Amino acid sequence: KRLTEDQIEKGIAHHHPSTPSTATSIAPTNNSSYWKFSKIMVFLRPIICLALFWQLALVLLSSTSTFVAAASDEVVVETLSPGTGPPVTKDHAYRSMVTLYIEEDDKTKTPSGWSTRVSDGAAQDNPFTFTPGVNLIVGWSEGVLQMKEGERAWLHVPAAKGYGSRPMGSKGGAFYIPANSNLLFDIEILGKVGGADAEL
């Protein structure tokens, strides 16, 4: 028995899984859920991005603060003129010319009143003798051990490696260093005690 063309089309429309009637009954539900989800994501996306941004910013700020705190506790040697002699070690005593300043938070310097140079207020040039690590503040020893004989440098010493919470000298006296002061030494290593001064 031959089926007519109309019967064949009706049979396909009735049994095929992707008929218009079946698609029409399912599509609205899926599309509705999808669009609801899309709208929620459109609303949440900027909030999520902002939260991630602030989280990243806090991490970077914390890292920067840690770095700055670490850096502020380090002794910094700023060379003014290089030395041609051997490196300073703990094995020798050395002669030096020194002027001490208080280094303010804005990086300006205030004279402490102590110097071995006539040009900075001393009665006469009178070299200061020292041995690294012996009866010195920690910052001085750490700094000079980074220098060479004949070198002149700014020695930036944080308060924690200077005199800390102890004030030194007296107000109105020959010299005075307030408590918790960052120190700045203008120091020149002349050479070993008993040896010839290093050439600049």
C-alpha cells in the first residue's frame, strides 16, 4: 500500500524528535533559565571584578609595606668618592674622619654637634680610630664593612641600629642625639692604624 505524500509528511512531523511542537514545548523553559542566569551574571560581574581588584590591591600594599619596613631597617652606604685600598675588615683598627648628622624623616640632615673635621666645627682635625664590631653601634660596623680604605661615603643608619631609644649627649651641650634618631655619618676611611693613609 502506497502512502500519499500528505500522509508521509504527517508521519514525519508526528514521530521526529525535533518536530516544531516538541521544540516549542521545551525551548521556552531552557531559554528562560539561561536568560535569568545571564542577567544575574551581568549584575554580579562588576562586583566580582571589584572584589578581586581590592584583594589584589591589599596583597600588593601588604607586600610594599613589608618591603619598606625591611628597607628602613637596613644600613645604606652611599659612596661619595671610591677608595682604592683594600676592603675594611674586622681584623684591623682604622683611622677615619667623621661628621655625624641626624637624618630627618624628610631626608634633610641636622648637625649633631660631633665631628672630627675643622670644616664641620671641630677645634682641629682629629681622626677617629675604630675597630669594626668593637664598642660601636651595629649600624657603624655594618656600614664600614661595606667600604674600602680611602673611600668616603654617607652612612645611613636607622635608629634601630643606632642608639635606639637612648638619647645621647645633652640639649645645649657639645652634641645631642634625640632618642629614636636615624643617623647619617659623613665618613672617610683614611687607612689602617699604623699604616699609610689610602690614596683617594
